[in-house]
Amino acid sequence: SCADTPRAVVRALREEAPGGLPDDVLVLCLDWYGRDPAERRAVGGEESEGLPGPPAV
């Protein structure tokens, strides 16, 4: 599910880090645009600067 994805990403990052990472060191920035490009309403970031959005799902 979509809710499990961020947890899975953080888990994978922590497992793959050499020597492991304490919780207070790991930082993850995730931009979620949703599935429907028509629903995107960016005020900042890539879409507002004319750069391509995320790949189609």
C-alpha cells in the first residue's frame, strides 16, 4: 500500500548503510505527487519551476 512505501524505503536505507545509521541521523525527503497529473498543485519544487514531474505510474 502507499502508506507502507515510506516505511519500506527508510527500512531499506537503514539496512544498506555501512555500519548502520542511528534514527537521528537518517533524513529522507519524499515528494509525493499522487497518481493523477491533473490533481497536482505545486507551489514550489520541480513542477513550479517548469521541470518534468515524476514518471507516470
